[in-house]
Amino acid sequence: MIMPPTSPTANWRKSSFSQGAENCVEVGRTADSGAAVRDTKNPAAGHFITTSPQWQDFIAALKSGRFDR
């Protein structure tokens, strides 16, 4: 679901691994413990929201190397 930039989220943050890189996303916590994700370069474009189970599955897939090239 794409949400407008005014949708309530808290604590937008960017990975410390990005170290000033231009191609980053920011993640914010949502009220139901899911996550909102937006483009750092264009936060006014809005963001998408995941549920808590979707976010947990995504993080588990990242940690397992599922998206490694």
C-alpha cells in the first residue's frame, strides 16, 4: 500500500551502513509494529507500509542471504 507523506510514522531512520550513499531508503515504525519504507532522496513521494509479519519475514530473508547476488 502506498501512503501519502503525511501518514503517521515515527523515528524515520537510515542504515548506518549507507554512510552518505545516495541510493538509500528510510524505515519508520508504524503503530501496529510494522514498518513504513520511503526513498531517502524523495520522502515527499510517500512510502509503503508493511504489516509486522511481512516486515519480520523480509528481515529474516535478508539475514538468510536470500537476496544476495
